[in-house]
Amino acid sequence: MNENGDIIPSIRFNPTTGLIRIEGRSLMRDVQDFYLPFIEQIKSTTVPTFILELKLEHFDTGTMKCLYQMLVALKEKQSMGAMIMVRWFSDQGDDDHKEMGEDLSSKAGIGFQYVTNK
């Protein structure tokens, strides 16, 4: 949590390997300001494969919109020949969380691999 009371996830992006890992909780007022630099970094990175691992426990609608923008940037990379893999992690029995991933996958037009945390 930062001084504004925002709950910020951990984001690790390795531009050499294309691995992007987002973990934790994401509840922020200025969600665009937080995610936009990562989205821009994706747009400017040239690697043959991007792997996005989404291990978010809880997030708000603003975060969902930013994740969609991130997926759009990845979809553009895919159209330029990059391989894209998205792994959506959810707890066993949390059907609502998995459905959010399915909705996001459908909207972005990118298939997800669903991983169940036990």
C-alpha cells in the first residue's frame, strides 16, 4: 500500500525474455499512471515471445481496463510475428475470477492458459 492508500501489485518485466509477471492486489486511484509505462515498454520491446503471467488475487475495474490495453499491445506484437502466451492464475473453486479471465481473453482475442492454484 502506498501513501495514497492504493494497493499496488508487483510487476516484473524482463525485456530480454519477454516474461511479464503481475502478482498481488491492484486497487488504485490512478491505475492508468501505474500501468501505462509497462504497456509502453511492451510496445517498444522486440522479442520473439511474450509470456504474461497474471497472478492477481483481487483487482478493480480500472485494472481490468489496463490489462485489456496490455493485451491489445500484445495482440499487436502477435500480428507482427511474436508468439504470445497468457497464463491466468486463479484459486481452486474461484469460478468468478476464472470467468473474469475468460471475459478478458474473449474481448482481447487472445487465448489464455488457465492455471489453478491449489
